[in-house]
Amino acid sequence: MNDIIIIGAGTAGLTAAIYGQRAGLSCKIFEKYAPGGQIVNSPSIENYPGMYGVSGYDYSMALFEQAQKLGASVEFAEVQSVDFSGKTKKVITTAGEFEAKAVIIANGAARRKIGCKGEEAFEGRGVSYCATCDGAFFRGKTVAVVGGGESAFEETEYLAEICDKVYLIHRRDIFIAAKTAVDSVLKKKNVTVLTNSVIDEIKGQNAVSSIVLKSRANGSTVEMPLSAVFVAIGLMPDNKAYEGVLKLDEYGYFDAGEDCRTEIEGVFVAGDTRKKALRQLVTAASDGAEAATAAANYIRKNF
């Protein structure tokens, strides 16, 4: 039996493994895709302390190797269900059933995508899902933000300070962001708001060079030259396996606070999968350390 099972090999999960192993506990990580999570596709990291200019891939691999060197084991398998009813926690995966004294869920959250032609092809080459992560690469250039909620207006506000021109594209004519956020963006001279419009295609050669914008009113299209598209239409937590087991908020995130504890003793959550105001590498790492430390304390007291 493992001391700690960690679900997810992103920044939160790998940090939890590092802290767990250093606490003298055996950690087993389950990851259904590849190590690193969303950041693995970023060409360069500029907002993580001490890691300026490192690619997302190199950062992810370094973190992954660090966890392994400390003794964490990794199983590339998908978690199908869990049983947290007993003192010993059970995790059922595509590789079989496993048990642990504590579980840390750090399965992240996926960015919602537009679904248009060219979006996947240019991800990391002009298509981004985080302005604070990648906006600086497009300083002084023309970019677009897609969305109509708080995150879209926050990203537009940020990009308007460093980019020459920002288009805010929204499929409806009513915004769900707060009026204060909307008013602030509308006052900016270098921001143009395009409502009732969707991106039909993202075009370019080695990087984004233009978009095809389609009107939802009459179906007409126009090609617009620009250097980047920032998609801000929300996140999708993948927590269906835990419905009815752990408390989720109205958006599907784990309803857990900064201490990363859930309502079940011995079960913790970390990173983008829990409700929080800021989802960045640094906050994911913080969650991983917090969850692993709490799990270690729980195990020492109960086993």
C-alpha cells in the first residue's frame, strides 16, 4: 500500500510528490496524459520565480525528473472511480485498483477551446489561453481576446497596457462581466469590441498571422491581420469521477480552501481543480506543498 496517491502530474501534483517523498512517504502518481499539464505547450515561462525564459516542456520535464529522483513512482493511467469510505483510500484506474493512506487530487482543469479551424495547430504559436503567461511575447503587436466574462475583460485590460491594438471578440451582445470591468475596457482607446461575432478560422504559416471573423447576425466574414489570439471562455474541471463523493461548487471545482482539505479526512485537493481566484504555476506549486504537508501530518497522526 502507498502512503499517498497523487492524481495528476502537473505542477501541483509533482510538487506534492516532491514534498511527500522528502517527508519520508511513498508517493504514487497517476497521470492519464503527459507530465506537466497545460504549461507543457508554452514556449517560454516568464512569471515563475527563478525560471525566466524556460520552455514549458523543459520546466515540466525537470519537475517530473525531480519527483522521480526523490523516489516517486508514476503510472500513466486514468482514474475511473474512487472509494474514500474507509480509512484506507481506494483509487480504481485503467491500470487496476490501488490503495493509499491519503489521496491528493491534482488533476487540473482544461481551458475551454473555441473549436475553430487552426486553433489546435497554432497553440503555443500565437494561440494562448493565458495573457499573463504569454502576453509579453506580443508586446506592441495587434492581438485578439475571445470571451465576454470576467477573465476575458481582465485579459483585455492587461493586454491593452502592452499591445498596440486589442480586439475583444464576443459571440453575444451582452457581457457577463461586471459593469465596472466592462466600462474600464470600453474607455481604452486601443481596444475595439466586436460583438455578435465568432472566429471562424485562425490562419498563418509558422505562427498566427490573421483570423477570419464571422458575424452571427448575417454570416458575413472578414479576414483580420493580427499576431495572437487569447482564448478566455472559461475552464472545464474534469471532476465527474468525484461527483457525489466530494463537494463541488456550482462550476464543478472542488469546494476546498487554501488549506487544500476536503470534507473527507485523508483526502486533499491541489491546483486548478479547486475553487480559487488565481490559477498560475506559482499557486499550483503552493497548493501541492500545502496538500502534501497536510497529508503527511494526517498519516503520522492516524497510521
